[in-house]
Amino acid sequence: MMKRFAKFLSLILLGCALLSGCNTARGVGEDIQSLGHVISRAAN
């Protein structure tokens, strides 16, 4: 019973870590994109 619970908890924690990692990568991508827009406006 305890092994089953530990596996379930591990899967839940892994899923949460993956989902939060995706949100973080998305945020970094948006920041880089906005920085690119600022640089291209400054170059013109």
C-alpha cells in the first residue's frame, strides 16, 4: 500500500514540475521576444 502511494505521489510531483517548467520556458521566450522587438525598434 505504501509503495503504491509513494509511486502515485512521485508521479504527481513530476507532473507538477513538468508543468511549471513549461510555464517558465514560455515566460522566458516571451521576454526574449519582447527584447527583440525593442532592439529592432531601436535599430530603425
